[in-house]
Amino acid sequence: MSLTETSTGRPRRFSDTLERLGARGGEKLHLGEIVEAFGERAFGAVMLLFAIVNMLPWPPGGTTLTGAPLLFLSAELAWGRDALWLPKWLAHASVKRETFRTLSGRLMKIIRVSEALSRPRLYFLTGRLGQGLIGLACLMLSAVLVLPVFGGNLIPAIAIGFFSLGIMQRDGLAVLLGWLMTGVTVAVLILAWNLVLAGFNAGFDWFGRIF
């Protein structure tokens, strides 16, 4: 019996698969092992894991490393791949299994609530075209995550989290929430850009008055 199926042949819950991955032997948990464990749901599952990691409070520059794999995953999704493929260097990326157990344990309540609320609906939003558009959106959101901006990781990571949950559970409502948070991200970026421009203009005016 695989990690992704129960004894009845039904897909195992995301949270249950996480617990089984943490309970396996071996000091390190490799990303390739996670992809293999989730099988057909690997795209949504792995992206959701990285999205959750990027929701954590990181110092400036921290999400440059944790957001980089999402660029690769999003590009594959936008390209229309049916199955997730990882290069060897990324598949061999690992974390201590004890660290994985600790982190997943702290987030398990949130994960289980998300599972309880999500269900297959609005299928057209998670079809091939829908997933391609989601991939493009996540590519943009991942690029924002990679930027070393303090506090700039939360909203894009939440958006990717909703998208990932929608893909994994075939839940169009979660996808809609992902699009909503993407809109919020774009609005915040525009506001931040306008504030930067206003600051530069004010600085130039101040220097102009002095000299």
C-alpha cells in the first residue's frame, strides 16, 4: 500500500501523508521522496509545502532561497506538464526529518482545517487551461517572494497556498481565493512602487531647493 492510498484504495489525505513521511526512517527527507509520496497530487502538494514555508517570518533575503524552488515548479505548471519533474540537484535537496516532523506538527491543525473545508467543485478553474493560468500567476508571485523585501512574503505565499490547495483538492473556490490574493499582491506592489517614486521625487525636490 502506497503513502498516497488508504487500504480501500482511496487517496490518502495530505495531512496523513505528511505524518507518514515524517515517521519514515532515515535522518534526512529528500524532496524527491516527497514528490514520489504524493504521486499525481505532487504539483499541488509540493507547492503547498513551499508556500507554507514561505508564510513563516523570515529575515530579509530568507525567502530568496525558500521561494526559488517555486519559480521552477510554477514554470512547469504554466508549461502544462501533467506530472511534476525535478532535476537531480533539486530532487536531492533535503531537510532533517526531525525538523520536518516539528514543522508539520505545528501546522497540522491549520492543514486539517483546510482539508475539511475544501472539496472538489468548480472544476473548470482547475482544468488544463485553469492550471496554466495558475502557473503563470504563481510564477509572478514566486518572483515577488524571491525579492529580499522584509514582510513581503506573506500575501504572495498565501495566494500560492490557495492555488496549491485548489490544484491538489480540485477545489475551484480555493483557486478563486488564490486569484483574490493575487489581486491584493498586485495592488500592494503598485502602492509600494508609487510610494518609492514619491519618495524619490520628494528627495530630488529637497536637493533642488538646497542647491
